[in-house]
Amino acid sequence: RKEVEQDPGPFNVPEGATVAFNCTYSNSASQSFFWYRQDCRKEPKLLMSVYSSGNEDGRFTAQLNRASQYISLLIRDSKLSDSATYLCVVNFGSGTYKYIFGTGTRLKVLA
Amino acid sequence: DTAVSQTPKYLVTQMGNDKSIKCEQNLGHDTMYWYKQDSKKFLKIMFSYNNKELIINETVPNRFSPKSPDKAHLNLHINSLELGDSAVYFCASSQDRVLSGNTIYFGEGSWLTVV
């Protein structure tokens, strides 16, 4: 099993749609979770951290399910500008510096 | 006032050459990283330094040698370049330990093409 797994997509959705991505991780001792966004030919940038109780930032909602070892990202009211690759990031193990990135899920929002 | 800056941004070189990529961060962070993103877009950690000390060294060929003269700089030197080294190399930094859930900040990437 890969350390961090994501569906590569692409997810093609119309503007205004709601779309959700999941990401599974293999190490139950992982402590920190994030969603990053990467635009074409750009560096990854933090979209949001994922907290145990779930958290929301505008149209974006992140959830953590420790029992099933996955995190999710929900995007409501999709905009054209949301088109990007969304990377799931997990720290590998407890108390380590090792951030493991998923392969990313590509989202295309269509007009 | 770029937070994490790396040079060069583009590098085309022949097989067998030796090249270096430089990275500097002005965020005052303690930890710096080198990541490699290959043609399949998979972002994989190569090295990590904390206060100039090597703390992560993944399964990377010995031809790759990081150097951290101070905690604000982490350079990557690559000897005897091979075609398979073609990738985007991202430098990154974070404040401190992952326990704090610290954000990683990336440089813009260095596009290396080996011909």
C-alpha cells in the first residue's frame, strides 16, 4: 500500500458544482495533514491544514477520519480558478520531519 | 521579498556534467528540504536539514549531495548527471518540527533537463 494515495483524476466538473476528493494514508501514527494546491508549472502552495474536528475555509471544507485513515476535501460552488492539482500531504509517523505528498488529484472546472 | 528562492529556474545540461542548484529562505525557518517532482508529477522528498544538520536522507544516489552552510541556505549539487535526473527540483522550508503541524513553503522550482 502506498504511503499516501489519491485518485489522480482528472475530475471535470461544471462551474458551480460541488466536488470532493479523498486521500488515504498508511501510517496510523501520522499526526499532521494538509491539502496543497499546485497550478501547472508552479510550486505547491498550502490550501489548508486539516484538523481532527474538521475545518472550513470559505468554499473549502477538510475532514479527517482517523479510524479509516483518510482525509477529504470538499469544494463547493466551484470556480474556473479552482482548476489545479490538489495534493494531499501527511507527515509520515509521529514526530518526524517527513512530509509525504500524494500524487495529486487534478481538477478541471469547466465553463 | 521572495520567501524561498532557488536558482537557476531552468537548467539544460549534458549527461555527465556536474551542476548545482542554490536555495535560500528569508523566513527564519529552521528546516529546509529538497523535493524532486518527476514527469508523472510525483513529489518525493530527497533531503531535509534542520539547523544545518542532515535529518532526512532518502534513497537518493550518492551523486546528489546537499550542503547547508547555514540554516537559511540549502544547496544541491549533482555529479555525473543522467537522463533520469531530468525533473523539477523544489526547495522548501518550514519553521520547525512537524509536531507543530508547520506549513511547508516551496520555492518556484528548478527545471532540470539532461540531454
